Amino acid sequence: MRKLITLGAFLTMFVGFSQTQDIDSLTLQLAYQKQDTLKANTSLELIKILYKNGDYNRALRYIVRSETLASDLNYTKGLADILYYKSLIYAKKNDYINAVNSYTRCRTLYEQLKDSLGVAKVNNGMGLIEIQRGNYARGLRYALSAISILEDKGLDKELSLAYSNLADAYYKIRAFDTALTYYLKALPLQQALNDTSGVNTSYSKLAELYSMKKEHRKAIDYYQNLLQSNPDNDSIQGIIAAKLGGEYLQFNDYTNASKYLLQGLTINRRNDHKSGLMATLINLGTLNLKQGRLILAERQLAEAGVIARSLDDNMGLLRYYDRMKQLDSTRRRFDRAFVWQREYYSLKADLEEPDGGFLKDSIVLDLDGGLLEPGMDSAAEDATGTDTEQTPTGIDDPIPFRLLFYIMLAILIIAIAFIMMNNAKRMNNMKLVQDLEEKNLKAQLQHEADLEHIAQLENRNNVKDKLFSIISHDLKDSLSSINGFIDLLKDDALTKEEYDNLIPELSENANNASLLLFNLLNWSKSQMQSLEPKPSLFDIQEVFEDKINLIEQRMAQKGITLIDHSLRDFAYADRSMIEIVIQNLLANALKFCNKGDTITVSNHISNGHCILSIADTGVGISKENLGKLFKGGSFTTAGTSNEKGTGLGLSICKELVELNNGKIWVESTLNVGSTFYVQLPKSKAI
């Protein structure tokens, strides 16, 4: 065994080393090749290896260069293949918009080349994207159009993906027979390709579908295969053991059912796997109910019900209600059985399953008040097989017996009526209690909401008071300074040297007053809840350039250096709001930098999002003050040149970024500097 492990490790290292050598070799070839189709093909081989290794960002860099080269050379085949891998990478990064755009361009080129296989591969990829986004009809059209060509070419990998895509789509639209067909087609291909994840999915779905078709022996076979394929996966072992136990219950094979259910119970409790534990407990409750262990069955079903409610698992609740109905019927507690029956059908109606769901059980009421399973006759057969009336010996007149019969029948009817009235009264009382509890709960929730609203209003009022106190002081200082300078100019009381010295201070006061009013306006809008984002695609680099131009003069006066690493890239948000955010962050960076410090702006793509960053080498922020940022209060500190502020800027930035489905955060070290990050979507949320 140790030798096998050593051999496996050696082979893994050898394959990895071989792939690294291939990448290095191709990279070296690219460096010395001319700008021709051979270079485009070499670059494409390098892209394929990087894609296979999962190095998507590096592959994209080569794709951008290769795409330009193939376009310049008018090399249609190379451009189509490059765009195909570009689509695959964007799909892996969940950037569906760019993936679909690249697929569309790629398919057009393959159609021009009359490359039917290329078109089929593109349609297969488009089908997967549409199915993942929930557009099952469109995804099915794409996938079906690719099947025949992929089958003719014998492309097992693409065909396996196409079959599994079709199976998933048909399963989602509840076309279970067709889904079963495609899962059966996908399974042998997945096994040949050693696609462990695909094989597990196919085993699980096939077992589930055969169980729904009441072919429980086949379901057991596939569940057994899934267990054997994943001997060390506790999560799979726990849930599949629960399902296997349920399948054996269909044959009343209590030995095997008990074996797998106890195994599932142990694994799911140990791993705290709620869903698997719920399924196991319901099946164990069913097993104990069938074997007459009613107390144990009730305890297990009660625990399963609690878990189902905590998970909001409606199918689990349906099974729980049905088993509790059976349990109380067995105990002849028919009033409680009626309650479970009502809960069962109420939830079933809410789910609105067109085919009636997987539980088709119904119950009927017998004349003596008992509950019978479907197919059972409520009337007993005549033991004698005859309806001939016989007069008892020694009695000449049968009338007293008829009278006695009618009296007993009347008493029985009265007793039934009394029981029904009593049950109706109990049900009304229960409904009244439930209504009162609901009203009390609503009143309590409303009271808590009112208290929270009052607290918010008080907090806003406190912020407002503090805000206007700050504004009245800071704005007064700035305007007084400006007015004083204007008075000196009117009196012609300034020398040229004094004039030159006062101009930067006047500019700083004017900027402070402008930014103060700018932030005050946006804060008041946000408090009145009048900010409505109008998102669109815009270039981040353009916004950086515009806002940098506004502070260039102030940066020069303060001796700060700007490093611009911004790239041309697009974000999907309200441009004017993001401009406000960037302007505030740039002003903050400038405020806390000393002469000789630097401010760096940059942007990049991460997991399908646009990430902006504004970094400075200024004074930084202490750990105790980091927690005070982005709050609704007015926390502020003076700048390196004693610049003042209101403390509103960062709280406004947070509100504006979150309105655009983004995030904002900061990383800072005291006396080293700070970096503010803003994450924005690159496309409209689906």
C-alpha cells in the first residue's frame, strides 16, 4: 500500500512537472515567433493548458493578445477557437454576460467556417449557462441541437456534459421519464471519464427517479453503488443510508431497513447533518410504527418535525404530518389524527404540485368514527351470506324487537351527533386560542418595531444636533476667513507677498466649505430616503481621471505624489453616486498625507466583480478608530494640515455603495498608511 501511495505521488509530481515544462516551452516559443498564424496557434495551445490547470486569469491575458493577433491576421479559425476558450473561462468565473457575448461571436465565426462541430460545442456551452440560470426551455433547445453532432463525432467529454445538462433540465421541469433516459446515457460516459462528481449525481438522481416510479429494487441498486463509490464521505453515507432504509421499508424488510437507518442515525448525529438526520428519524419512526413500538416512534417523529420546521423543509413536514396521522389513528386518538390530516392537506395545497406530489395517500372516514386506509371497505360482509329474516324462538310478534332496534339506532345517532358537536366545539376553541396567540404575537412584534423606530429617530435627531453644531462652527470659520480676505482686498491692504501667501489658505477654506455642503446635501437626501440609484455600465478609469483632476492643485500644494494604476474596465452602478464615493475617498487620502507621501489608485476584477482601491502612505488609522468608521455618527479627526471635516463622508460612501449592491471596507496600519476598497457588480443582478 505504501509503495502504491509513493508511486501515485511520484506520478502526480511528474505530470505537474511535465505540464510546467510544456507551459515554459510554449511561452519561450511565443517570445521568438513572428506575428503570424503559427504564433496564434502556439498561444492557443498555451491557453488550453492554462485552462486545464485552472489558471484562468493568466489564460485571459494570453487570450486578449491572441484575439488581437488573430483579428489583425484575419485568421478566422484561430479567432473562433480563442473566443471559445474565452467563453469557457468566463463561464467558470460566473461572468454570464461576457460568456454569452463571447459564445455568440464564436458561433458566428464557426458558422462562417461551416464548422458544425464547433457550433455544437458552443450550443452545448450555451445550454449549460441557460440551465444554470433557470432558463430551462432555452437551455434545452441549445443542448438538444448539439447532441446529434456530438454523438456522430464521439466526443465523450462534451457528450457527457450535454446528457447531464439535458437530464437536469428535464428533472427541473418535472419531465421525469425523459430525465431518467438522459441520466442513464450520461452515467457510462461519466464512468469512462472518471468524473466522480458526475457519477455521484447520476447515481443519486437515478435512485430517486426509480423510487418515484415505485421500482424500489433498482433504486436500492443505485443507492448501494453511491455508497460504495464514496466510502469515506460521511455526508453522502449519512443521507444515502437514510434513503436506503426507506427503500427497504417498502418491502417490509425490517432487518436491512433497521441496519441502514441506525447507520445513518449515527453518522448524521455525529456530523450534525440536519437534513439527513430528519430523513433518518422519519424512516425510523415509520419502522417502529409498523413494528408496534409507538412510544419510540412518536419520540423520533417529534424530533424529525422540529428539524423539518427549523429547515423550512416542506416535503419533510408533509411526511411528518402523514406519519403522525398514522400514529394517532393506530392509537385511536382520532381527534388528533384529524388535526394532522388537516395540516397535511393544507400544506399540500400550498405547495400546489400539479401531479399531486410524491405522497398520494388519502384517508376515509368509517361509519363508526374510525380511520381506514385507501381500498378498505367500511362495511363488513354478512357472515352467514344470507339476508333472510328469522323470528327468535318463543316470540310470536317481532314488533318489540324492531322497536328496540329503532331505539338503539336513535341512541347511536344521538351519541354520534354529541361527539361531533363536542369535536366541533373543541376545534373552535383551538382556533380561537390560535387566533389570540397570533394577535398577541403580531402586537408584540409591532411594539418591538415601534421601539426600534423610536430609537432610530432619536439616534437621527442626536446625529442631526451634533451635525449642525459642527457645521455651524466649521462653515462659519471657513466663510469668516473668506470674508476677511475679501475685506482686505477691498481695502487694498495686502502686499503682493501677503496676497501670494493667503491664496492657498483661501483655496483650502473654499474647498472645505464646498465639500462640507456637498456631504451635507447627500446626507440629508439619504436621511429622507430619496436616493434612488440609476445603474448603468460606465468606465471606472474615466471616473478616476475626472476626480484626480479636481484635486491635482491641492496635491501639488501639499507635496503629495499620485500614482495612477487604473485600468479601462466597466462597472454596473449609478455613476454619479460612485463619483461621490471616489471624490470623498480621494479627499480623505489627501487630508491625512504629509509632504512626500503618495496616493495610489487602481482597479481589478475579482470573482466577476470590479474592485476599486485608493491607497495612501499617510498617517494611517489606529485599531480603536477603525471600528468607528462607516457609522451613522459624526466621527472625524483633523488632517495633517489641520483640515477639518464633519465625519459624514465615509457613512455617505457606505450608503451609496450598498445602494448599488456593493461593499466598502478599509485596511490600515498606524503610521504606515490606509487602503480603502470598493466592490461593485459588473452586470445587472440576475
